Amino acid sequence: MKIDSLPLADKLKLLENVNPIMPNKTKDKGLNNSSKGESFSDFLVNQLKEVNDLAMEGEKRLEEHIQGRSVNPHETYIALQKADISFQLLMRVRSQIQRAYDQIIRTPI
């Protein structure tokens, strides 16, 4: 049966049975923020806090290692690498946002 050959009333009846596509209800904290009503600026602030927390954790582990309280140097190295990678990602996101802003500003009206 071709849909094009159906009258409009029959097409509407077919559409009544179609279920809407609903967003995925994931438990991942980064993917479901928009449904909570969190703004983009709030999301960025939360991510900045998370990067800061990782940096503080790496610094704390390094101090413990230097003072001899930490037995496992691998945990110290992993904490420092997490902080470094998250900071690098933050800087790349910042530069992308800055480029997008500059491009919007240069757009002629």
C-alpha cells in the first residue's frame, strides 16, 4: 500500500498510531543535564569545579607521596594525569567556545 495514494484523512489516521520519539533516559550525568533545566553556564561552572577537584586531588596525592605517606606511586601518577588531561580538555573547549564567539561577532548583520 502506497502512502501517496491514500487520501489525507487516512494519512492522518495512520499518524495517530505513531508513537513519539522520546529522549533517552540515561543515568550518565553529562547527557541528561538539559532535562533537569540546567543552563549551559551552570554546566560549564560544574565542569570547572570538577576540573578543579581533580587538580586538587592530584596535588594532594603528590604532597602525600613527597612526604612519604603514599605507598603507591601509581595512584599519584594516575591522579596527576587525570588532572592534566581534564585541564587540557578544558582549554580546548574554551578555545572552541572562543572561536565560535569570535565567528559570531564577525558575522555581518
